[in-house]
Amino acid sequence: MMVKGKVWKLGNHVNTDDIIAARYLNTTDSQELATHCLETLRPELVQKMEPGDILVAGENFGCGSSREHAPIAIKAAGFSLVIAVSFARIFLRNAINIGLPVVETSEAKRIREGDLLEVDFEAGMIKNLTQNSQYFWSGYPPFLQELIKCGGLMKWVRKKYIKSE
């Protein structure tokens, strides 16, 4: 599995309220959530980004409450993945559960806003096409690649175990 996209850079400790403000939690409509994604930090971001673009952040991305709305808003807005120095564990699990790829690497510090990245999940390689550099991480094991390709845990379970009648 590979993705390619332009980088939008965020800082450290981006919390779930920054990703999707609590006032929007009265909906589960992913497209409605997407329109408000990151609006408290970067109000222009969702209007300027292109589908497939990549969020890159510092430490502790997704800290705060354990709401699943945050990764849903990011995915529905059209971001192909999030790369960060570190993730809050509940955010990381929620992201995987809904099929939003996340990559944890200290190399996120070297990536700049506007860089064009190509990410190979099997090889565990990030090619920074703008800076002509490569970064490596442990990659995704086959099971996680399959789960992401299916669109998340529930879709994987339906495909694997629930037979259509």
C-alpha cells in the first residue's frame, strides 16, 4: 500500500478538541465533521487541502478525550494519513479502527509544510520528494495493511466473518 500527497504541518500536542471541536460532536455524519476538521487551529486548511494530502505533526498528536470523531473527521476531510513524532495511544487505536493510516516516527520533525511525500507502508519508507530524502520506520505488518485497505476494523470483520445472504 502506498500513498502520495502534499504535507500540512501541525505542532505538538494537537488535541482532539483541536481536531474537531466539542460543539460538533452532536453529529456522526462524517462529511459534516470533515467541514470542521482542524478549524480551531487552521480554519483555512480543509478548504485549501487536496484529497490525499498528508498531515504531519509533532509529539502527542490526538491527546485529550478518546472521541472517535477526531480520526473520522481527518479521514472524511480527505487526508490519506497522519505522520507524527508520537500519538496519544487512544487516538492511534481509534485511527486504525476506522481505517486512517498513522505513522509514528521521529523523522516527522524533518518534514516541512508543502513537502511532497510518498509513503510505502509495506517497506516502512517515507520518500520526501521535495527534499530528496528518505525516512524509515518499521512498516505495517500484513494484517494492518489489510485492515486499512478494508476501511477499518468493522469493515474488515464484516468482510472476513459475516457472509452476505
